[in-house]
Amino acid sequence: METDAQLPEAVLEACPVGLVVADAHGTVTAANAAARALLGEAAAPGASLEALASPPLREIPRQGALVRAAATGRWLLRHEKALPNGGRAWCLLALDPPARGGPALWDAWALAAFDPRTGLPGERALRLAMGPQLARCARYRDPLCLAVLEARAPGGDEEKGTEVLRAAAQAVRGLLRWADLVGVSDAGEVLAVLPETAEADAGALVRRMCAEVRAAVGGEAALRVGLAAWQAGDTPEKLIGRARAALAACPEAAGGAEGG
């Protein structure tokens, strides 16, 4: 039986899952188009396998490891297989919201959306968690508010900015109740979802929040805060968007009590 010598390469390129093969030294020897789309064009023969994606953020039993592509920033589910020649193969699946798939795939996507700087849920995971809350608002007309807090280090120092974000996130988290939700947006804002909280009570909590964050991050950081109350027809995206549109300088005076 004769075989086409180009068949293995054709199969590799046609595969919808990202495939990367490396030798025993961790040097990439082959990568298909799907892998390059996920990892960037650096995923080519001669590249260092370990430089293509961050160390695993989390292991999911029987599914793989959650990693973030260094060049594209995309979250991936990575299966790693040992090869007979001592090399390794990566099978990569993008953790974008799946149009189809079982609960395990949704769980993996949500887990991947944790912010690596703070360990809090990222914006995608928070939007998923907000869905049932907004559905309850629509059904029972319960109040709900969302606060966006932006804390920036002076001069745009990236390392200092991470320290400021961590301190701000910890301060906000310490003020919230067990029923509240807190996460970090892709832009590095702290998002606080306040179920069963009227706008006046949320405003008092936001003033407290600003005072606590200011004490945690110091006087040089730039603080802005925005607040939005649930309205009929709101989606997570709409509510977050309105809170972002309301961003203004943080009031420096504390006041009020936690809403609730």
C-alpha cells in the first residue's frame, strides 16, 4: 500500500485542535495553524516550548492544565503527552465561551477566567456568575448594584500597578458580604456586585470602599469609582458598561454604612 508523504503534515494542519510537538530539549519541531492562532506566530520550529505559555494556573483532573498564551493572552486548556523519543506534544483547546459542549467544558472555561494577579474571578467568570443574579432581579424586581473601582499606580509602573491592584482588591473583598460577588476586569478594575442592595446603600458602601482602598494603596495612587443600579433588560455587559461610564474621582471622605 502506497501512502502520500505529505499526509501527516496535511492531517496536522487540518486538525481543529492546536497541536505543538517538541523534542527532548523542549524545542518546538512542529506546530499546526490552530496552535499558531492560539499561541501566536512564535509557535514555530526552533521556539522554546516553555516560552509559549505561562506555567499552569490550575490543574483540572482528567482534563488538563489551564495556561495563558504568552503572546496572545488567550486562556487555553493544555493536554501534555510524552512522546517515545523523549519529546512532548501539546494539545490545546481555546477556553472561549463554548457554543456547544457539556458542563465540564463550561466549568473549565469559567475556572480559566481567574485573574492571575489577584486570584479573584476575572471578568468573564464574574459575568457568568451575574447571570442568575440578574435573572432574579428580573423576576422579583430585587435591587442590585455594581461598583467598578479603578486603582492606578503613579507613572504607569507595571510592577507597582500590580501591587496596587492586589491591595485594592483585598480591601474591597474585606468589606463585602458573603452574598456579594467580587472580581477583576480584563482592564484591571475591581468589580463588586451587590445583590439586594439599593442604590443609596450602595453609594454609602462605595464611599467606605474608597476610604479603605485609599488607606491600603497610599496617597499617590489614582482612584476612580463608578456605580450602576440594575435596570430592566440589563445584561452583565450593560450593567458593567454603565458603571464604567460613571467612573469619577473617588470621594476621599468616608461615610455611611454597608448596604444591604
